[in-house]
Amino acid sequence: MQYDFFLAEDALFPKMVVVSITNICNYLCTQCFYPRYIKQPEYHRHDMVMAVFCRIADELGRHHSSILRFIAWGEPLLHPDVVEFMQYARRVAPGNLVTLITNGYWLTPDRSHALMAAGLNLVEISIDAATPETYHRVRVSCNPDAFSKVEQNVKKMVSQRNNFEFRTRIVVSFIVYPSKESEAEYVLFEQKWNGIADEIIRRPVHTFKGSVQLIKKQMSAPRPPCYGLWARCNINPWGQVNVCYNDWENKYVLGDLRNPATSIASIWQGRILTRLRAAQCKGVFEGICAGCHDYNPDAWSHPYEQVVSRCYIK
Ligand code: SF4
């Protein structure tokens, strides 16, 4: 297989701009790096400031085929200005698809309505369980009602979307562990959400560079280059661009969008990423990628962009 940009324009600007808008969460999930992240002495809460987000959205608006994805090193709906960010993005980047991943706890009817009215194209709610027992084991929350609240939020959002004729696509996701129990629960999850959610996404478990050692992942050999380097620009809550969304410790920074001389395009086309891509094509994995077990070899044939592109289906 030839590993390269699919389209010439992808070499100029990333297919997907992944913006982590905050670094706080209301959960302490066992499968996430967050509980370890907040114990680091340097940790302090930071919400992306509007001026930084505006720079990102303004540049994105000049590249209509690029997708904006709101994420967090935590939970994006805990950013106090998430709706304003969405509204601004829609104003300056009207042709770009805008997506959001959330744990769904704060996806209350008011917030859902505001996000859909602002023009959110796709929301992914990561639920990861079909039963309250599994939910409370993996998604550690101080709220005993968390599982039922998330399920109700999603169902209310679907009916709100239908009643108000919003176009937002609502998808739910489940992280499957390599065990019979997890596979069986995924089947239950599918039965539960079939006909309610627009799509059900199955995700492999993630180790966050091996920091969350839930399983020993079997990776493909020979190791292919990581699709992310050809398709994702990852921006942290301060406005720095990281090699990977996995870099919560912020050790592999490619540039800083607070610097007026820097842009997403210049970092994307820059020397460091070009060198990392060329090295990976030769089977050399450096820096954060050296010990990574979280790259997805299937992403080259089944990228997440396929899920997002279904927003165009009437
Ligand atoms: S190989 Fe791993 S660390 Fe490197 S970009 Fe891909 S997912 Fe991130």
C-alpha cells in the first residue's frame, strides 16, 4: 500500500483540525489518561481563550473541506464558551463540517438545542456500556445517576433534533476490549441504540501510549505509518499544535498558534512533520510515536472522515 496524502490539497492543510478546548473532566474513567494527567505537578486547569479559537476558526474557514472536531483533554462541554465557539466557527467557516465528542453528561436539552441551533453537524457520545454495572466500572463518576442521565440526554437530543428539524447527526460509541464479555456487551449496546442513534461506532481500546495498561495490545507487523500524521492537526487548550492528541504531557509541540507568525498550514507543511512522515514510510518511528500502541492501521482504509461524511446524506 502507498502511504501518502489522498488529495493534493491534503498536503496543504489537514483534513481534520482537532481542537482540545479544555483540560478538565467530570469523570475519572479507567480507560483514560485523565486521572493520571491531573496528578502531575504541572497540571492546572486551562480553558482555550476566545482569541486563540478565533485564529483557528478563521484559518479553517479558508479551507472548506477541512473538518473541525471539538475534543478535550477531558470533557469539551465543561468549557464555559463552547456554544459561543460553535457559533463563531459557523459564522467564519460556514462550509466546514463541525463535530464534537462528549461523554454526554452535560448534553442537557438546553445545551443540545443551543449546539444544534449553532450548526453542529455531528455529535459523538461515548457511552462505552450497555448496562449501569459496566458504566460505573469504566466511567467513574461521582454522580450515581450518570448512566441513566447520559442515555436520557441522548434520547432527548434525538427527539429535539427531529422536532426542530435540525440536521445534526447523533452517533454513539463503545470501546470494545478484547474479551468475550466486552464483545457480548457490544452486541447489547447495538440492540439498544439501533433505530435511535444515527450510527453506532465501535472503537478499539486505547492505552494512551501505554500509560493506561488495561490490556496488551497486539499490533500489526510490519508497522504501517500512522494515518494521523497525514490527516490530523491536534491543537491543545493553549493553542499549541502537538504531533499527536496522545501528547497530554505536552512534550512534542510543533508550533504555537498564539504566535501571529505561525499558522496551521505552515506547521502542517513544515519541516518537522515532513521529516516524521518520511521516516515512518521507511519504518522509523521517532519521538512520541516510538513506543505508541494506539495508531490505528485500519484508519487508512476506514478513516473517521467516512463517519463524518455521512452528514452530507439527506
Ligand atoms: S503513532 Fe501513535 S503517537 Fe504517533 S501520531 Fe500515531 S497515534 Fe500518535
